[in-house]
Amino acid sequence: MRGNAEHRTLNAERRRVGNSRLPSAFGVRRSTFDVLTQFIFAISFVFALTGCRRDMFSQPSEKPLERSAFFRDNQMASRPLPAHTVARGQLNDDEAFYTGKIGTHLITQFPMPVTREMLRRGQQRFDIYCAPCHGRTGEGNGMIPQRGYPAPPSYHTDRLRTAPVGHFFDVITHGYGVMYPYASRVEPADRWAIAAYIRALQLSRDAKITDVPNDDRAQLEVAK
Ligand code: HEC
């Protein structure tokens, strides 16, 4: 029944408007007027959008180092920096702490006291940033070289045991050979903490009984 009713309405509509406005095989055929209205809508929408953007984009302000006649002395939009200005957070005045060197010489002593907290921090940072390649014990057999990356050297060699601590700081800061730098991810204090932990790892394989304080030696013997 419903089908018939629909059929009748369709026929009535066909008589009223003619075939051109009825559903065609490819969807609804639109009159020229409809198309024109939509076109005008689209155009005004685009104009509205670009109109807003222009105002926000081209502001009358100038960029800091842009050429400008505003100040007579330097012909720039900004003032020159007063001599010896240091940006906040960039006062790297402790050469040993920030470079691991004095002049061109790598330092052999830590530039701060090594504490238990520092070692803990170093262990945590080492396990995050270095162990994937160097392995938890520093043997150079981490998961990444096991999957094909060039294997790093073991820390337990005479060369690296006797290397100055500044060397470890320097390698973290600038990278070494195929190892990329970590300066952007590991801040200076953490680099020293990692260096201290590497020293602890090295000592764990190369300690003599005389390195253990007298009072603790008995404990080791009991453990044996
Ligand atoms: C993506 C792997 C990878 C990571 C992560 C990595 N290293 Fe290395 N590291 C290497 C490789 C490979 C070498 C050997 C580079 C060469 O000789 O070309 C190396 C070498 C070294 C050396 C020895 C330099 C020398 O004198 O031979 C030290 C020290 C070192 N890395 C410390 C670190 C520390 C500390 C970290 C963490 C902050 C770290 N590495 C993170 C791959 C890595």
C-alpha cells in the first residue's frame, strides 16, 4: 500500500515541476539557482576566513633583529645587549663542571663530592639512557647492539678504567664515534652522576680487598 501512495505523490510532483527537478539516476539534479547560491556561500566563507587571517598575520610590530629606523644608533628593532649580558639559565661559569675540562685538559677528579644519592641517580639515568647499548653492567652487550647496532667497547678495559672522569662527561656531551651526543637529554649534573656510576661499575669488577674499609672486610668473609 505504502508503495502505491509514494508512487502517486511522485507522479503528482512530476506533473507540478517537470522532470528536471526530480531524482535522477545520479542523485538529485539541482537547479542553476541552487548551484549559484552555494557558490556565493562558499566564496563569502573563504573571504570571511582570509579576512580574519590577514589582520592577525601582518601586525605592525617588528621582529627583534629586523632592520628598523626606530632607534637611531643601531638601526635595529631591538636594543643592543649591554656588554657581559648573560641570559637566565646560561651562566655556565664553572668550566670543569660544564665541560669536564680545564682548558684543554680532561679533569681527573669529580668537580663535586660523590654521594650515595648521586650514585643512585646515576644508576637510574644510566639504566635509562646508556644501558640499552652499553648493558646494565657496562660490558657493551645491550639490546640495541644485539640487534645489529655497532657494539660499544666494554667499560672494563684498562683504557677506560684509567680514562679521566672528564672523558665520560665529554663523551655524554658530544658523543663519540657512532655514539650520538646526549647533551640535550642528560643535563650536566646528571652526566656527572652517570660518570660516577660508571666508575662504580668499573670498581665492581676490579676491586682489591684493600679497597674495602677494614670494618667491612669481615662482613665479606662471612658472606663467602
Ligand atoms: C645507541 C647506543 C648507545 C647509547 C644509548 C649510548 N652509547 Fe656510548 N657508545 C656507543 C657506541 C657504539 C660506542 C663506540 C663508538 C665508537 O667507537 O665509534 C660508544 C662509546 C662510549 C664510550 C667509550 C668512548 C671511548 O673512549 O672508547 C663511553 C664512555 C660511552 N659510550 C658512554 C655512554 C654513556 C654514559 C651513555 C649514556 C648517557 C651512552 N654511552 C649511551 C653506543 C651507545
